[in-house]
Amino acid sequence: MDNVELPDLCRKLRATREKTPNGSFFIPHEQIEKFAEKSIIRSVIKESDVIDREKLAEVVSKHCRRIFLILILMNRLDWLEGLVALGLKDDSLPLQLDQDDDERMFGISTSGERFDFPSDAPIQDEGMFQTFQALLTAPVFEGDRKFGQLLQKSQPLPYLKFAIVGEKLAGKGFFSEVDKTRIHCAHLPEYPPSPGTNYVIVAIKRFTQSDEAWAEKDVANANTLQSPAYKSSHLTQAIATYTIQDGGKFIMLPWADGGHLDNYWEVLGGGHLRKEKVMWILTEFAGLCEALKLLHAQNFRHNDLKPENILWFKEENAPDNLKISDFGLSTCHGIDKNTIVRANLHTLTPPGTSRYKPPEENEHRQPAARSRYYDIWSMGCTMTELMVWLVYGYDALREFQDSTSPYFWKELPESRGSTNAFKLTDTITFIIGSMMEHAHDCIAYVDILKLIRDNLLCVRYPAEYEYKTERPGYRINALTLHGEMTQICAKCESEPNYLNCVGIGRAGKLPKRLAAASTEGGSLAVPKDGVGKRTRDPLPQGGLPHDELANDRVVVRSGDPNYSQYGLPILPKAGSKQEFALIKRWLHECDSHATCQKQASKNEGANAPTRLLEVGHNIRLVDASSIRSRPYIALSHCWGPLKPEEKFCTYQENIEVFRRSILFDDLPKTFQDAITVTRGIGISYLWIDSLCIIQNDKEEWKRESAKMQYVFSGAYCTLSVNSARSSLEGFLTPRVPRTCVPLPISDSRRLYVCPSIDDFHRDVDQSVLHTRGWVLQERALSRRFIHYTSTQVYWECGAGVQCESLAKFQNSRVAFLGDPKFPTLALQYYRDGRQILLQYLYETYSQLAFTNPTDRPVAILGLESRLSSALQTRAMFGTFSKYFPRFLLWETAELDGMRSIAFDKTDQRVPTWSWLSKLGAIRYMKLEFNNVDWATQNFESPFSSDENIREATPASSTMSASLRAYAQSFTLTQQEANFHISFDLGTTLPLDNLKCVIMGRDKSGAKVYAIIIKKSEHGLHEGTFERIGSASFRPAQVCDGGVWVLVC
């Protein structure tokens, strides 16, 4: 390549940058190869004063491509020959730069080797080199060759973006969380990108506990499983592991698009199962048993087998596949270290989920080695649930999981200490027997149930795992289990009547006697951690609760089952009379719902909006007091990234003009469309925040924002604009036509087949509108909604959700935010864990965005006020009086930490102990609620002792919300602090001037939980401190004595 111009090369290289989720940039590996190919290197150095240009080009193209491009970006190509002569290569990057006593710059490689830069290198070049080095050192994950990597904190990870809002967090465990992540395909070359994209979807497991031992154990297990001895299509093997210096350990895993086994059961649900579906899952279970055999052959125990740890992989061009996953609690001993050899060694690994634990893990268990037969029992429990699903259907399976006791076994107190101290619960014995009777014509089902009863769910097991002879009444090992399942699958293929499941009616309900049988005699062991017992609907893993209503297609025909949805193949035009007639019909029906009635307010007049927009022939602002009790529509919309001249707002300068008249054509398109809808459904007044509140009057804005809950709860209906990114776009826009194919089925009737568009979760919960901070409270406090989306209109009220296509659905996970009497349903839903509800709402809110960061503590006041009334406690700055110490134990969920909000003197000021003083997502420490003693002697809550309900009004200063606390020193090394302390702003601080305030202690005495504070630079006096993080560490690491301070 001839005549490469350096400025042009530099500009093109910069243009290839990709942005990561945390805002940093990287240049993809493929671009490094492209811009540093040998012909370009030759062309660039041909004019340089180099003795052997060809040799330099050869060395650079093989070993120094990144260094070459860094120097190109720095405009310091004159350094190239000297740095190459020193032996500096790409493998040495990233360099840690420093200066010696003569202020000469030098770099230290990851292996500790020193490289001196040219003596004339100016000091400012240190920062330039660091900046451009980071751009070009995003790691490449290449299988075995680069499986475990140590990364510097400065290296950007090649992640393009997380999944759409609300789905970043894919799963939580006690020790870790899993994020759905998109990695640039050039940095994962052994995996094909998602069709039509430049990324591969992966799962990133990050560790949340401060105890590094668990992370090291999980990473060690991931490395162990790379051995060819574990090669199986039914084991999930990690793609890579990496450690970020001072930033924790991570495991990269394949993404299971289907979720886990319980998701598969739910998707297929109840009703008739085709024989090939039954055959597929039985074959997969035989494969899972083979995978377990491979693990056990290497003396590897999983320790937490359950449906949630069996992933469902769905590939476009490959059969579906089930794989055992999550080896965080697993243990691998040497092959020669069997249970007998380890008999006197107490296992340090905690047991897995309570429901799937074997009886030998009872609470009276003496310290001892744990056997691989643990997994056999867990597999027996999982296969029992498989059979409940096969025989009765998914609804019956959920009933079985919810109504049965926490374990599959029970203790017989009178026999404690003997070999007969445990037995299967009466419920499990009954359900297995009932299934054998119900499915007696299907020999395969009966054989599997016998295998479970006689060989898996056995209380006794051999002392030696490799015991060769089967013993009646004892658990079999995985080798024998795999053989039995393989034989059953072979008979299914070869014997025509063996898998005779066609005639089995999946009733969807359990046998009636099961409820009576579930009340077990003897000592009912209840797991202390509560892990084994499900709630009716699991807590959603991020974003607003949602209904999963998306299907590939909808078919409606005469004679369909009574649960089929009849719908319109062609929808009315947006903004048409037909559409408004449908909305008015929804409103009329909702008016008859007892649950959706407007609640009377004692101060209705005082809490009403100050102004409304009259939308008659003459559009104008009117004082709401002059039209009291007239219905109005509240608009929920995105302002968008508008220039000042594009904003259409009420100011002190134009309010008198707007009181006289506002021209329709002057309004932004979203406001025009909102007026059209309001008129179309027969309402005369509309509330729009930017018009009904004077935007440059801070005092009025504070007053109006404080009563926002009453604006939305008092509205006749809320009009939610989900399809417009700004007020300029509008929402009554032409929709993409839906293909509709008529199929004649008789002389007078037709069947219409068309793509399904009914996806409330995608169209509403995942819309750009629901990334706004203000919308969570608008959603929770409104009585009912008209949701305009790009595909159709949805109606939401206390009775459920209706689609413009005429489909209807209801789901408790949607319902609690759509509850007209919020939080009534939510408190029922979280009856035994109200703190979990509050934490979920606050964690969700913390992820949302604000145009004005100072709105963050204000946009939740209405929600806080409603919750405090319902809970009969006081609320302040993201905490509740009843749960004050628990709600101080939050930590940043951002990779790079949070950002402080710059409040000015006229803004509401927020104390630093509140997460509302900062921007960024939070999460609460994972604590067992009944296992913490709160150290109330160490602090004085800013709440007064008066437990009257707080009216939500902005605080005027932080002094009224100061936390008087007992500050103590602690002894941690800087390295220990990186694991034990979560710094709010992400930056690790020197420990010399830091103190801790103990908020709670484990009842076991193992840990204390604290907030970390330092002296405030802006404090009014010597004893003023500010919060800078949270921590959990051992009591011995806290120094005796302390001093009382104010945390502001």
C-alpha cells in the first residue's frame, strides 16, 4: 500500500472505536489487524530515518502491532525503532507507567520487566500513552490458550452493551450474579456471532460476596472442567475466566437462550404432549445422567443439582440441549480421595438448595465428608418433578412445588441416631404412587418412577461410592443410573407400546388427597435459609414486572378451546374514530370495576394539580381550582434530548399568553397527538408537566413535584406514550402493516393467520419511556393507562391488560405496578417479605435515567409517601423508619461506581448516607433477614420517635437528616479493602482516614455489616463525616473504642 497519510490513518482508526456499557472505548481486535498490516507499516515508516526498514516492518507486523498503533495515535512514531530495540512487544502491554528520579518515563510490563522511554519524552506523554494503550488492549478470549487472564483495571472489556433495559441482570445467587452481555465477536473468535450482528451473547458471572474464597473456588472448578475428561454435550463449560486487578474475578459462560429446565416446563405447560417431545426430554435426562457419571468418575461432586441449574440451550441450526450448570458449590477431590479416605475430614462446602438436599444433610448432622451420593438424591428430586410435569402438567408441578414441605424427606424423632431416622415424606410417597396408577399404561413412566423410588430417593447409601453390587434399598451411583436411563430410552425406541403416553390426560391438577397428605407428622424440618420454598411468582430479575405474551403466530378458528384469544387481524388506524370507540369502551368497562374506583382524598382540593390544559376549540391553560372535580388525562411522555429552542414549556414570561390561548400548530407533535386522543375520548382537560408547571419557578416546581402522586392517582386516566423518544416525534403515526392471510374453512367462514404483535413486555416495559426515572412512580400511582406503542394500543387497569387486537391477559407480576390501589397487591404478593418489595423497587428505580440528575430524590417522593402510608412508618431519602439500618446497607451495582449529584444551594439537598445523593444503579447487601442483629446502639436514626406517617416534602437541608453515629477504626490492608469494601464512587481510597459505623452483626458472629465514612471536606465542624462506601468484614477487624460523629 503506497502513500498512507498519517492524519488520515489516525482518523480512520479512531472511527472504529466501540463504546462499552460503562462509557469507555476500545478498538476491536480485527481493526488492529487491519490497520497494522505489513503493507501499511512499510508505507508509514518508509520516510523514517531507519537503517533496515524491512526488518523493522517484519518485527512490528509480528510482535508490535498495538505499539505501532499507539504511537500513530500519539503522533510519536519516532519512538518506534527505539522501543522495538528494547524488546517491547504487544505481549508486554498494558504497561504501568511511572517516572524515575530524573523524571524520565518508563513502563513496567505485566511480567515486571522495565522499559525506558526516550529521554526527551515529555511528562504529558505519559497520560497520552495510557489513554491510547487502553483503547488497544481490550482482551481477546481464545479458548484454552487464553482461558484464564489477569487484566489491569485500565483495560476495557470488549462488551458492546448489555441486554435491553430490565434484562441486564439474568440471575442471582447468594455468592454471585449473572449478567446477559454482548461481547464483540472479534474478541471471541471461536464462537459465531448472533445472526446479522457483530456480537456474541454470553453470560458473565460476577461474584458479590466479599469472601474471595468462593470466587476462587468457582474459578478453579471452571478450570478443572476444561479437562477432556469432562467433555460432554450436557455439561456447561466456561468460555473463559478473568481476574481484574483489584476488581474481582469473573467467569464467562455460554448464554442459554431458553433459560433453565423449569422455564422449559413452563413454556410447554400443560395439555397434550407429543410423543417426540417426551422422547426428547427423556433422552436429554439420560444425557444429564451421563454427564453426572463423568463428573463422579473424577470424584467431582456438583452439590446443587436442581431444575434451575439445568440450562436449556436453544440454537437456530441445532437441536435443543439441556446442560448441567453452576458449579459454584461443587467440589473436586483427587480420584483416590474417596469418601472412606476422607471420613474424618469435615467438608467446608455449604450444602445446596434445601429442597434438593438429601436426609444426611439434616440439621443434626455431625461434621463429616460429603459423598457424591448427595447428587444422586438431588437428581431423584429433579426427576420426580420431571414426572409430575409429564403426568399432570406445569400448573400441577407449581402446585406440587408450592404445597409440599421443604424437603423430600422427614425425620423420625423417636429413631434419631439410628439408620432408620429418616424416610420419604408421606406426600412424596403418595404422589409417586398416584403417578404410577395414573400412568399405568405407560410402562416407561412406571419404570422411571420405580427407578426414582427404589434407587434414587433412598435414605441409605453405600459407604464406598464405587460399590459394585447393587443393594436393595440403597442409592445407586451415577454409572448405574446412566445405564438404567439409557436402557429405558432404548426400549422407548425399540418397543412400540413401551412409551404409550398418548392416552395419558394431563389434568393440570394434583390428586385431591395430596393437600391432606402434605401435612407431615413427626418433626417438620424447615430450612433456615428459606431457599427451598418458592413464592407463587418469583421476583423478576430486573426491570419492571412483565407478562410474557409473545408468540410466533396467532390462529383463531371456530371450535378452538375456550382459552383461545379471538382478535382483529387488521387494527384500526391510529387516532381514528374506531380506535377511540374501543378506548371509550375500555374506560366504560373499567368504571364498573370495584378495584379501579378512584379513592377519596381528604385534601383533594389542595392536592389537585394547580393548572390544566383545556383542549376545547380554544386551547389554553386554566387554574384547576376554577374547574374542580372535572376529569382530566395525565400525560406520561419522554421530553427527549431537546435543544432549548425545541422545548415547549410554560415560563414566567409566557404564562399569561398561554392562559389566553395556545395555537395547536405551535405545539410539539406529541402534545398535539395527546390533545387529539383526549378530545377523541370525550375529556376536556389534559395535564402535561412541561405546560402545567412553570418550569423556571423553582419554588412552584418543588411544590408541584411533592404532590405528583395525587396528579396521577387523581387523573381520569394516564396516557402513556411508549413509542416516542421525544415530544417532537408524536405517537399517532402510521404503523407497519400486518400481513394477514385468509384461509377459507367453509362456505361462510374464514380463518385468518397473521403474525402475533401482542407483546406488552417488549412494547411497554422495555420501551424508552420506562427508562425514565419519573415513570416508575407514574406507573405505580396511576389508576389506569392507555399505552400507545409502535404496534398497537394497550389498556391496563386493575382487571388486567387488553390489547387493541382484542387479546386479554393478566399476570400477577404485571399487576402489582398496575394496581389502582398500589401497593395493596404488592404487599399481598410480598406478604412475608416487605423489605424485599422495597429493595426491589429501589433497585429498579436506581437504574433509571434523568435529564436533570437533581430530580432523582424528588421523582420518588410520591411513591415513598404511598408506601410509608401503607406500611405505617415514616420515609426519608430512600429509607424507612422501620427498616432504617437495613436500607443503609446498599452498594453500587455499577462497574465504575456511582457519580455524586451536584446539588446547588436552591436544590433539595440529600445526605451522603442516602443512595439518592448519587447517580447509578445500586443493590442491597444480601443478608438473611432473620440472621442479623441490628446494632441500634451504634447510631441515632434521623427519624424522630414519632411514627406518624410522613408527608413527602423535599428536605431543606441535610442537617435535619444527619445521622449521629458511633465511628470506629478498622484494620484492613489495602488489598483486603478491595474485597471487603464497596466504594460508592468506584475509586479505592487510602484507608488512613476512613472509619466504619457498624449497622448489624451476624447472629453467628461471623461478620459485621457497616457503612464506611470519612471526614467531610465541606462539614460545618470537626465531627462532620460523609459516607463513601459499605462493607462486611470480621468483627476482629474492627478496633475497640470509637467516637460519636455526624454523617451528613
